[in-house]
Amino acid sequence: MEDAIIGVVTIAAVLLFFLFQRTKTKRYKLPPGPKALPVIGNLHQLQNLNPQQFFYGWAKKYGPIFSYKIGSKTMVVISSAELTKELLKTQDVNFSDRPLHRGQEFMSYGRRDMAFHHYTPYYRDIRKMGMNHLFSPTRVATFKHVREEEARRMMDKVGMAADNSKAVDISELMLTFTNSVVCRQAFGKKYNEDGEEMKRFIKILYGSQSVFGKIFFSDFFPFTGYVLDDLTRITAYMKECFERQDTYLQEIVDETLDPYSVKPETESMIDLLMEIYRDQPFASKFTLENVKAVVLVQIKKKKTLFI
């Protein structure tokens, strides 16, 4: 009986909080969309499979711009070329800030990277640095021999498999190629593709990527705090992935700072970022956490581009 009373009181408290929040929130005229339920919004209507087809159905019903809710968050979806151009080109500065995501903020050292930071003077400085140094045509050309060498290794494997009339797993080959190129360009590291260091790198990378893509209850139901995240062990998993990631990146930074360590023949991304760390060319301080955040997200970008 006591459990039932506690349950009823809890539900009533949540509903009262939700109604109180609605009275405090400034109301905007939103695009049309499906009617949302209290607390959960339209969560019960979303589908896991083929979300693009699901949203296409809503676009046909509500128009090229529509809105829906997940918890306390309002989502707006556009589905026309004209609106996309308006959003990404004409109004790009107004829509350049990133939404709150607990996993992204935690893994990127408090949004100190180039992908998830808000549009601030620091972001403009770091983006300019990326365009002029990290990804300039000259910088990309310096790693041409790395990409060519790894491509030849991949094609040699295909040739050997063909000579022996064996099947080839293209996905596995591309994964090995991508990881090898990323390690050499970002850190100047040439790992054995079947060695423990490469396995460790892949585990760290995939763990970080999974956290970036996870849904945290605290983002959509902030009134619950971190309780649901903790109960579902998302918080624990995030911290485990961060610990592996930070330990690895700190080892790379320490090795780069060591004057007696063997340097790669071509200056890697981490070498360039450490030069920026020493010179401090920005108005805001560029710390080692900034170095790790920038190199981490750029690794993910490169990996996505290669795949």
C-alpha cells in the first residue's frame, strides 16, 4: 500500500512540475506538428526503424517544416531545399549553436573542440586555425604518401586473396585502412593492424563514438536530474569510455612533449596542436584539454569521411 501511495505522489509531483514549467516558459509560435502528450511529448509515436520514411510521412501531413517534442525539448524538422539553404547559408550564424547533449559535452572536455562548441570568439579562432593549418591544401598534401602507402597495402591484400581464390571482406579492409591512416596522420603512429595497440585504439574510438550517439534522459527530462542516467548505467558507461579515451590521449600528449621521444618524419596533427599550445596565439587560453578535444573530434571526422 505504501508503494502505491509513493507512486501516486511521485506521478502527481512530476505532472505539477510540468504544468508549472509550462506557465513559466515563454511561448513561441511553432510550426505545425503532431499533438504531444504531457511529460513524454511525442516519444510514443517515434519509430526506430527507417526514421527518414517516418519523418517523410509527417512532412507530407504537416508541411516542409514541422515540430514535435521529446520530453521537454522541441524539435523542428525541415524537408525542402529552399528551407535548407535558408538555414545553412543565409541564417547560418543564427543556427550555429549546438543543442545540449550530456555525452558530447563530457567527452569533448566541456565543448572545447571544433564540432560541438557554440559560436563564440574561441570557436571562430579554432575554426580559422583548422582551415589555415590542420586542413589546408598544403597540410593535406603532406600526408599523400601515407594514404598511398596504406592504399597499396590494402590492394596487395586484395591481390593475395584473388590469387588464392579467397573471399574479401571489403568492410574489414576499409576499416583497417581508415584506422591506419588516422593513426599516422593524427599521432604519427604506425600500429600493427592486428596488434594490441591498434585493438586498443579501435576500442577507444568506438566507445567514444557510441557515447556521442547515445540518448541521455537528462537531456530530454531535465527535471529527473541524472537519476535515470545513473539507473540505466549510461553515466557509468560514459565515464568508463572517457577514462580510456583520456588516458590514451594523455599518453600521446606526454610523448609529444618528451624531447627524447622519436618524432615522425612528417609532422602530425598532434604535433601542430602542441605548437599552438606552446605559442598561445588565441585570445582565450589553449590548454591541453583543448588539444585533446580538437584532435579527438577531428579523428572522428576523418574516420567518417574515409568510411
